[in-house]
Amino acid sequence: MIVNLKTNSSMNTNKRINLFYESSKKKSFANGFTLVELIVVTALMGFLVSISVPSTLSWIYREKEKSYQRELTGYLNLIRRESRRWGGACNFSLKTVSQSKDEKGFKVTCQGINKAARNNIDTLMPVLSKHVFHEINYDMNITPKGQISIPSAPSNVTSVVIIVGGRHKHASGNQQPKCIVIQSPSGSIRSGIYDTAYKYFPSRTGSSYNRTIIEQRCKTL
């Protein structure tokens, strides 16, 4: 009699365990995702990524343009300071760059300046990103007093203008590039947005002359 009671108790315990296990499985399946739900969620995530990635890349490239504009403005002021400091003269001219790599887009040669200062000028020249382009209207000379002359320009041109824009495919429509104006003969420098639309594309020439850019279209922010 005692044996039977133990056997029945054991059987009841096993039955309760099995019932609990089956109930847990049903709840687990009920709380899971169906195939249709997974497809919808995956498609939605793909759509959100397709929107956010181009926007993020566009923002990154815009920041590259702004950064290069700031660095180039600071660099031009550095050349003027070193020229005044040492009583030397420098020539600032355009340099051809590759389409596929980052490199310096200008060339500076100085005379009458300390060798360490010349090396400093060479080292600190901003590097032009392969996703950024610049255009300049004329080369210029920096005098020992830090003033600017534009020997190759017509007499009515009184400033050097540099345009900074993008050469990539992540810009929608036409864009207004950044600009830097160096006034002659004072050497004063200002920056802003150029009031002319440009088309950005990856195959655009990275470093080039453009005689048509003028200071009046560089709108100070």
C-alpha cells in the first residue's frame, strides 16, 4: 500500500512537470516573431539605413569642406606672419593634384626667411582631401610686410579668391561652395559662402584655376 502511494505521487509529479514544460513551449512560441513579421522588420531596417547612410556621408563631406576652409585661412595668415617676422617674401601658387588621394594643393616658395620657418610653412600646409576641390583665380606674392601682390592679374583685380567645394556623389542638386578672399594689397582675409551654384561630382578636378570667380560673390557669414 505504501509502495503504491509512492508510485502514484511520483507519477503525479512527472505529469505536472510535463504539463509545465508544454505550457512553457506554447508561451515561447506565442511570444516569438512570425516569418512575415521578421520580413517586415528587416525591410524597415534596410529602408532606414538607406536613408541615414547618405545623409551621414553628406554631413561628413560638408565638414571636410569647412575644415579645409578654416585650415587654409589659418595657413595664409601664418605665411603673412612669417614674412613680416623675417622680412622675407613668398610666392603662393596652385599645384596639380591626383583624383584618387589626399595631397597638398598649393605650392609655397619663400626667400629671406629662416630655414626652420620655411620648413614650418611647408609642414603646416593643409592637405586637400580627395573628396574636396579648390579653385583659385590668380597666384599671389606675399611681401616682407605681409602685403599681397597679384602680378599676373589685370589691374582691375584687387583680390585673390579661393573656392572650396566637394568632389563626391553625396550632394543633392547644386551646392554653394565655401570661399576665401585675400585682399590686395592689405592682405586682409575673410571667408564665407560663394553665391554661385556648383555641381559636385567625384571626377571633378581637385585643384584648378578659375578666372571668373570674384570677391563680390563671396558672402561673409
